[in-house]
Amino acid sequence: MEVWSAMSWTWRALRGHSVTFAALFACGILGLSVVAEFRHLLTRWHAPWYAWFIIPMLAIGYLAKKETQWMPEVETRRKWSRRLFVGSIVIALLLAKFGPSR
């Protein structure tokens, strides 16, 4: 099921309709799990287990809906989305090529 989720985020980022999903894709490809960070934060706050699922979904949904207010121009959102998407792939490839070997 995670493969379909990644494909959905990738498609939204490529179409340029969502900077939020492009940022999530970029963080994921660079090794930073935003949802895991939410879960660690909620664990430190002693939140119940169901909050680990609900709060990250609500926060990401909220950010995705509010980005039209923060970036009202569609072309600006598309540029940022595509730059985040392509830039994260380029950085990941450069890190793989020139980073320390295992």
C-alpha cells in the first residue's frame, strides 16, 4: 500500500498542484520521515496511540488546503513543486554518487 501512496504524492508533485506533497516527497527521498517525527513528538507528549495516526493526517491535510492562501498564484506553486521534486532527486543522486561508501 505504501507504493501507491508514494506514487500518489509523486503524481501530485509532478503535476505541480501541491507544494505540500512535493515537500513530503523531498523529505522522504532524502531520508527524513515527517510523519515519524510527528509520532516521536506525540510520544514525548504522552498522546494516545490513535493520535499518532490522526494528527499527522490532519496536519498534512491542513497544510495542503492552506497552501492556496499562502501561494495564491498557480504558476508559483507549480514552479516550487517541480523544483522541490526534481531538486530532491538530484540531491539524492549526488549524495549517492559522492557520499561516503558503505
